[in-house]
Amino acid sequence: MKTKTRQLCIYCFIEIERRGPRMYRQRQEVDIKRGNVIGDGAIDTVYLMAEKTPHSPYWVNIEAVVQDGRTNRYTRIPLKENSGYNPTLFLGDFTGDKVEDIMVVMDTGGSGGMINAYIFAFRNGQFRPLFDSEVFNNRYKYSVFYLNQYKAQVNSINVRQTFIIDLSTKNKEYLSEIYNADGTLKSPIQGFVSPLAGLYPVDFDRNGVYELLAYQNIAGRYNADRLGYVQTTMKWNGREFGTEVQNVAIFGGDQMG
């Protein structure tokens, strides 16, 4: 009975805001979390609301809605990209102010395995963005190209790091398409690093404040030709999530001998 009362309340709020009875009937709670996101010590409720497309796991018009635990008032948090698969909520303190922030992540679909991700914090009476996956994608730029002798080079331009990936453990058929028998390239090949493919809150310091661990796919000739992942650890520095460290993770090959 309590669940029905709560759902009626949140749906009525969305109906009044959108002024659309058809949309009102379709909206659902995709996820729900509770925590102190406003910072007054009360336990607030955060809903992830969306509309599910017929006969599909794809969700549209996704938005976060916060119910103030002290006043019971609702605040909508619109998302820049508001459609996708498997939308989820996470609450955690990313800035060290002892107040939980709101993290929303959703899959975009497609062979690249990309996501849209956002983090919001309550500042000066409203929810403001701390992280935006589009801003992240525009900030981190790369170049990828194959080298002679079964290697690939990844240049992280903004971080000013170079990584060399050993391709010699790839299967013989793969290598023969790209390399001559003496290990030289048959022709120049450029790869690429995908937009954000994974974003995970991790408390590396075990101090109650979360850092961000971002994953991006390193691809060779096409998306499914995975060479590894760029892993970027970021920490809030008072203005933005700054880069702490960047690594490349590769796939193992068959053990030789």
C-alpha cells in the first residue's frame, strides 16, 4: 500500500510538470535510491523516471527526480542525453563535503559499447553538473596507429602519455592480414579510441570519497577489433574531475611453450 501511495505521488508530479496524460500513463520508475543529497541531514529519495518503448529494453525521456526528505517537495534534474538502455542510479560523495551526489549512467547501444553518464551535486539551492560524458569525450583525445614488428602505439594527447601494445599474441590469421612475413606492415593502419564506455565510482583511498574510473575501448581497424582499454582515474579537485593516472589494459594471449 505504501508503494502505491509513493508511486501515485511521483507520477502526479510528473503529470503536472509535463501536462501530458498519455506520457503520464507510460512513465515508470526505472531505479530508486535514498540518501542525503540535499545536505540538510534528511534522507532524500532519488527516482530515475523514464518511458519504455514498446517491445524493447530501450528507455526514453529519462530524468532524475529528487524528493526532499524534509519538505517532500520534488525537483526534476533533466539529462542532456535522455534515452538509452539499462539506466541506473548511484549515490555517493565525490567532492568530500559529506553530501551524496547523484550519478546517472545509461548504455547508448551499438557495437562500440558507449555510455552517457552524468553526476550532479546540490549547490546554492539547485542541482548542478559535476560530470558530463560529452565534456569528457571532448577533453580526452588520442591517436592510434600500428607499428612494424607486431605493435600498436596509443598516444594520449591531453595527458601526454604514449603506450605501446604488443600484438604478437594475436592469432596468425589476424597478423597475416596486416603484416608481411618479416613483420613489416603491408600498409599503414590507424585505429581509434572510443568515447566513454564505462564509468565506475571507486573509493581508492577508503576515506568515504569516491574517485571515478573511466574505460574507453582501443580499437584497431573497426569497433569489434579490440586492442585493449584506456583506463583513466579522476578525482574532484574543487573545480572538475582532474586526471590522477592513466593506464592501458590489454588482453592476454595464448600461453606459449
